[in-house]
Amino acid sequence: MATHTEGGTPTRVAKTLSTSDATPGKPTNTRRTKKSGWGWSGTPYLFLLVPVVLLLALTYYPVINMFWYSVTDWDGLAKTKEFVGADNFITVFTKPEYFAVFKVSLYYFFASFVQMGIALYFATILSFNTRFKNFFKGVLFFPYLINGVAIGFIFLYFFRPDGTLDALMGILGLGEHTQHWLGNRDIANYSLAATSVWRYTGLNFVLFLGAIQSIPGEIYEAAEIDGANKWHQFLYIIAPSIRPIIGLSFILAISGSLSVFEIPFVMTGGANGTETFVIKTVDTAFKFNKVGQASAMAVVLLAIVLVVTWIQKRLVPEEKVNQS
């Protein structure tokens, strides 16, 4: 392999160039770069300019507009908007037709705990040496990759009368217990919440699995030497180590249960007592042309999510890393 020695031609050429650049009174390459190189210091800002402009135009500007619309009576079509103060917010909190739909979110909220329990169980099992664990990882995460509208149509046929679920129950001898899974007001929300669990378990599973796999293996080895079984390893090693991820999943569960839209909208359209707060907001804005009222509902939803997140942060503060 050829190398550049001290007396070689390339080295001499480099020295010559270096010497000529260092001639007194003549600016070096570095000095020329600093003097005429405004572009170097400004390049990071140029790269940041486009995403910042897009962020301001597509996120913050609409949010500011939403706050403005929430204190007006705008119908979405008129060129003028009349300021109504807090009337829209008073309507949200005083009329049961608006605020009562939050009760539907409770089905999804409690279902999210089932979802996290299933995800944590499989993440723990598959973090150990298990046969075909990569296959099961793919099976568990796959539903999350499917579009929400497609999932809605899949389970629409699954729950319909004489559909897949009824056929399975008939095969198992449970045909007399079949129900109108989406038509019965007493069980429709349970059916929709179960669909939501099926879809989002994969997301929690990946979060938990990544956190568990980040735990050093030496800790498990030391625990096994001390006689700890798998349950003890989960209780005293895994659970405390993934505590921040559990807190994150809790926040996602609350915000997700409050903003459920796709699955109930596709499967029932909000009928039979399955109308969520977001479906109500969309209907208010685009079906009844009350954009100001709908904006106030969106602001209320945002405030609730922020308050719950703040409470969660206060109750379960993040652990500080000791760098000493």
C-alpha cells in the first residue's frame, strides 16, 4: 500500500502551499474563510428557516386562529366575525349535549389500561429468550401500521349481525349470546373500545420493549445469581427502569381517549351513544356551521390535555440523571 513519506512529492507540495499561504501580510485560507465566510455561520439558520416557517404557518398560526375563532360567532362562511367573549365556553360547560360526550371517553380511557397491561405483558415476555419472538413482535406491532379507517371497516364487518364474531361464537356453541355489537347502546362503546385496544397495543408494546431492552444484561445476571426469579426481575428491575415510559404511555392514553375520532366515526358515525367529543366538534363546525363554537370546544380539549399532563408530571416527576 503506497504511503506519503516525509520526503515524498505530495508532502513537499503541501509544504509549499502551506508556506505560500503563511506569507506575512497575505491572508491565510482560514482568515479568508472567516472574513468572507458569512455563509458558514449563516448556513445552519438557512437550514432551519424552512422547517421553522412551515411550523409557524401550519401549526402555530392555525392554533392562534383557533383561539380567535373561539371568542367569535363565526359560521365558517361569513366574511365578518362578531366578538362574543366567553359565550362559546359557557355553552360548552353548561349544555349537556356538548360536555356529556366526555363520558364516552371514559370507555377508551379505562380500555387504555387494559391495552397497556397487554402490551407490558408481551413486552416483558418477548424481552427474554423466547422462540419465534421476532415473529410475535411483528404480529403485535402490525395492527398499528394499518390505517385507522381501514381498521374501522375491518371491524365493521367483524361486529355486524351474522358477521365474523357471530360466526365464531356459533362455532364455539355460544350462538345464543350474540348481540347487536354496534347497535346496542349498552355494549356499542365496549365494542369500539376493544377495537381501539387491538389497534394501539402495538404502539405501547414497542415503547415498553425498547425501554426493557435498554436495561443492561449484567443487572439480570446479578439478580439471577442472587436467586431472583422472573417475577422478581420484573418487579424490582423492569418496572422501576421503565417508569418514565409508563408515564409517557399514561399521557398518551389520556390524550388519545379524549381525542378518539376515526374508529367510532367510521363504524357508527357517532350513533347509539358512541359520539365522542371530537366527533361532536366536527359536526358542530361543519354540519351546523358553528366554527366559533367548535373552536371553543377544541380549546377546552387542549386545556384538559395540558392540565392532565401537568398533574401527571407533578405526581410522577421525571427522575434526574446523576452525572457525578
